[in-house]
Amino acid sequence: MTTTAPPVLGTRALNRALLARQMLLDRVDAPVLDTVTHLVGQQAQTPRSPYVGLWTRLAGFDPDELGRLLTERAVVRIVLMRSTIHLVTADDCLFLRPLHAEFLARALDRSGWRHGFAGLDLAEVAAAGRALVDRQPLTFGDLGQRLAERWPDRDPATLAQVVRSRVPLVQVPPRAVWGRSGAPAHTSAEHWLGRPLDPDPSVEGMILRYLAAFGPASVLDVQAWSGLTRLKAVADGLGDRVVRFRAESGRELLDLPDGPRPDPDTPAPVRFLPDYDNVFLGHADRSRIVDEDVRRTLQTRNGVVPGAVLVDGRVAAMWSVERAGAVATLVVTPVVPVTRADRDAVAAEGAGLVAFLAADADDHDVRIEPGP
């Protein structure tokens, strides 16, 4: 009996598949809520990041639409994948948070905070913290101080971290609402949304959702995106719900049968992505989107992932916005050689971004620094 070897997908084919699923080949005319659902949330370490991510993906994106979803409790900001803050729909908050409960608890147990809670009844601290934040949303500073009234011999910040790891805390508005500001105050997801966490969330469902937004991908890729481990047995049980390929490295890749896999020669427009976008962080093997030497150049020692510019679908530059008086300037710093034609395309796309981010400025400019 002979078996047919799975088809091999090259790096460029994987790149175009990722861009298609991430709405980066063409801007899409879709509601914000549907987009956040499809993307399985957006990395939201900084409040403006999801706004930039949606601006670059959606035609005619209105930032007030996302702001309304936050105030109406249709989307929330919560610590999830990789123990980082994500913007997710209310439904996905209740679905994903219990899947990550054990991971988040273990992450704290392995962190530098662990020396400060030795001998504590962590369940008791978590219950006390939940009662406090459900009475009134609190910053971590205020939460720690309130808990320290009960445990005066403990570091307040450590006590707050215990609650963060064991209680599903959402950040409440006005934090991250467009045009407004506010300290990151927290309450529990169940209190904020008026619903319980999913009592039986499906890991299989999470993997299939991931593939719809990031596939084709390996089991290691799913684990890198989620922070969860030991997913191979779950993936092996997906049967005909997935199709299987091989990367050029030989690693097995999974995908949805009807997942878009565009021609590798499909043109890819210039796109600006925010800091920490999951396009960069959603795979163990990131070669489909960024060269390894470029990735090392971009990522700082403390793990900061800057905003990046995609040229022909790959990371080619970093970007930031500078303000000088009434002028807002988008500064683009290439990290690989960029042709004159591509620089013109970067400038044209960048003009739209700086106008979006600095609508209050009297004038806007784009400055592209010399490349390597």
C-alpha cells in the first residue's frame, strides 16, 4: 500500500495565505465585531494597537465603532494568550479565558513574583481580590493596597499579581476608548459581562479558529500563539476537519479544507501594522513574515515589538509618529533595502495612517529614513 506525501508549501505560499486570512491583501468591508471574532482577538498591549490593526485591515474603519463596542461590553481587554493583553469579543473572552486558566496560574508560579507569595493561600487571595474589583473596578495599584490591609506583611504588587493570574480581569472603559483616556482599572469578566465563563470550552474549537486566522500552521505554531502546550494529541484527533501539508523544513502543517491559499505570486500591498500585532507573534516559525536577522533587529531586549511596515508581504521597516508643534510626522525606518517604487508606496500608505492617528494636527508629513 502506498501513501501520497502531503504537498509542500513554500515560504511565499505561507506568506500569502497568512496575509489573506489577516485581511492584509485587500481591505475588507466588514463590521469591527466580525473582524475581531475572525482574528481570534487582537494583541492590545497598548490602547491604540487594535485601532491601527483595524485601520490597516478594514475599508472605511471608524474608530468610534470600536469605542462603542468597548463601552457596550461587546468587546473587552483581558489577559489571555501568552499572558498578554488581548482585545476579544465578549463571547471569546468567556470561551478563551478558561482554556488559559491553568497556563496563567503556572506563568505566575514560574515568575519572579513567586518568592513573594510563599505560604499564602492563593485561592483566598484571589477570592478577596475578586470581591474587591466586583465592588468597584480598581487599578492594580489600588487593588494591591486594599489587599495589603488584610495581608500587611506582603508586597501589595505581588498580591495584585496573584489576583491577575487567577481571576479573569477585564479592563473597563474609558481605558482604550478612542479619544478618551483612563487608568487601567479592572473588574471580573463575569461581573462585567453578566455571564459565566464557558464551563466546557473546546481546545479543538480553539485550534480550528486559529487555523482560520493564521493557517496553514504547525502544532508548535498553535502553541506559540496560545502559550498552551501538549496540543499534538488534540491536533491528531481533528481527522478530516483539517488537511495536512508540509513546510519546506519538513514540519507538518495543518489547515482548514476551505482555508484560502492564494497563488504565491499574488501581489501584496504595503501595509502598516501596530506594535505587537499577532501577525508577528502568532507562529513559532515566523519566517513566513520576517527574516530571522530582521526579527532580531526589531525585537528589543525587553521584548518590545515595534510597529512594522510590510513590503511585498514581509517586514521591511519600522514606524513611529513624532509630534512637533502642529505637525505630525510618520517616521519610517527601513531595516532592509527598499526600492524607490516601494518607498513611494510606503509614503502613500503612510500618509493615510498619520492622518488617521493625528487627526488633530494641522499638518502631516511622512519621512522615510535612509535604508541599510
